[in-house]
Amino acid sequence: MGAASLSGFLEEVGYDYVEEPLEPRYGVARLLYETQGRGRPVVFRVRGYEGLGATGNVVASRSLLLRALGARSDVEAYERLLGAQRDPGELRVEGTPGGLRRLGDGLSGLPAVNFYEGEGGPYITSSLFIACLEGTCNASIHRLMVLGAREAVARLVPRHLYHLYRMARARGEELPVSIVVGVHPAVMVAAASSPRLGVFELAVASRLLPGLRVVESPVHGLPVPYPFSALIEARLTAEEAVEGPFVDATGTLDVRRRQPLIRVDAVYLGGEPFHIILPAGLEHANLMGFPREAQIWEAVSRAVPRVHAVRLTPASGGWLHAVISIEKVHDGDAKTAIMAAFAAHPSLKHVVVVDPDIDVDDPREVEWAIATRFQADRDLVVIRNARGSSLDPSAPSGLTSKMGLDATMPLGGEDKFRRARIPG
């Protein structure tokens, strides 16, 4: 299909193939969990849906994520994403493509998966929702819990899609949505980046991904990326249904909520692999966290002389904890970096700031820096009763205490704090 497609990306980076079909109930999850550290996507089939190839761990490593964005370093990728948000590409929308195959059995023809015990039902986890209202278009990723062939429910965080839904409800209307599965990972990163309302994420994706095709969806006429694996034409209704529990990025069961009921008008197949994201896996953390890393990098870069690295840690779901490596000019620079990071990513709970000699991807090195360069009475920043994340089970009210640790060396005394090296 070419480089601007999921299949093109898989061919470009290489993948591992699993011959034996996997059970949708826990079998797919087990494979994705066991293979996510290998640095290669995996291609497989889901039992009962053998005619529709599937893939996962598409960007489960940092190197795969950078390949998807056409970048050679984190900073280059941050700059590309931020630049695309500031100056999105021109979006040319083609007509509805031929060759789409309509599924008569609706959502029953798609491999929704049970990942963990205790979940509320089978889920589609790479669902890209696209909606337009009054000239404003939005593309964002939402988990989709399948209730039946023609009904589903999704978690709508109070951001831009929810805003469009509320606008439609105020007019007494349902909100048409086109839900796409199985597109190039750069499109998914753009959709996860949450630019300001009015900046269409597909235009951001078109800047990141030269050659991206955008077509009209066959029922609602909405702009959707093409090619895709599946396209669900649906409506967000005034009715509600229970969504969840679902294992979110932190690896804990999220709560049950009443969310808008989704009624499905039609389901189409477009020939690409069906993308399945393991909840709380490395790919989930990368897609959620990387756009926020870019925001943190930009904010901290304005506040201190040089930022060497930013990492939202996998163990925090790529969301709650950050490690930031900076080059100091003043001893207060680390605390300035801490405050800038909290402002850039309000869900952030803990920040550790380290010197450039510490590898932000190595928890042992970060802990060593805390053990040898940090004193709580002078280097600890605590902010009480601040806005937190709904993903944090320890902060059910939405308020949290935030902590920043300055684990950098005091200027002028570096020789005392450097780690001893073995020559050779």
C-alpha cells in the first residue's frame, strides 16, 4: 500500500509473524505482552477472524516510534511534531474510494479483544474517532467497548470530541463519527497530540507523513485517513451505556462510567492489518506519552539553558512520572525545570531532574542519582492539592500532591559527585 500506510510501515521496519491463530480472549494480550520488548512489531491472526490479518506492538519501542515520525532523535521528533501542530499541512480530501467491503454483521465481524480479567467486555483499542461540526474537525483515540453488532460505548475524556458532542446535543442532534482502525502510526501520534481546538489532527498528520491520503467516509462524508483496516460509520447518541471497567495505562482497572451510546450505521473493510494495542503495554505508553514529552521538552527548554532528554516512564504508563536531563547554569535551574514540566503536563505527578551523565532510560542510574545527589530538605519540591490525573487510583478526587526531585550535582562541586569509571 506504500509508506503512508500501516502495511507499508510494517514492511519498512520488519516484523515477526505468528502462524497459529490466537484466541481473542486473553490469547492476543498474552502474545503482545510477551513480545513487546523485542523491538519489532508482530503480525498474527485472531481465531474466528482469520481472514483479517492483525498486528500489534507497532511502536512499542522508542526506535520504532522515531521511524514512524521520520526522525533520528527524540529532539528531532519533538520538533517535527510541534512544528506540525503550529503549521499543519494542507488537507486535500478525495472522494470515497472504491473497493471497500461492507460487513453485513457489523461490529461482530471485527476482532474485539478481552485483554485482562475483570474488564467489562471486549475492546477495540486503536479506534481513531473523527468528527466535524460547524467547520471544526477533530481526530482522537478512544477505547471502544463492543456491546453488540450495532452498539458500542467509548470513554470520552472531556476534551475536544466531548466538546463537539456537547455542541451537537445542545442542538438536539446526534454527532456523526467515523471510527478508523489500522492506519500508519504517525497518524496515531498526531491524533494523540491534542493540539488546540480548531487544529485538525489529520492536517498535523499530513505534515508528519508526506503522501498521506484522506478520503470521504461513505456514510457521513467525514475526512478519514486511507488506507485503513476497518471503518465504522456511527453516531454518538443522547442515550448512555456503562463503559468499563478497562485496564488503562497504569495497569489498574479504571472505573465504570456512563458514557454516550454509539449506534453503528455500517462497517467497512479496507485491506490493511487490524491494529490491536495492548492496554498498559509499551505501545500504549509511547502513543500516550510521546506527545506530552514534546510539550514538556518545549516548556522546559524555554526555562533552562539546555534540555538533553525527557522521558515519561513506561512504569507510570508513559503519563504520571517524568525524568528530565538538563544542563545547569544556576543551581536553581532544576527546580525551574520541575515547575515548567508540571505546567506543561498537568497530569504529571512526579518529576526527577538529573544531569546529562545520567541515562533517563535506566531506572538504576536515575535511582543512583537520587541516592547520591539528592537531599530532601533542600532538593524536594512538593505541591499539594493540585490537579492530577483520572488515571491515578490514589487520587480519586482528581486532586493530588506532586513531587519534584532535584537529583543534579551542585555547581562547583562536580568532582565529588561523579561516578567512578573503569578505564579502557
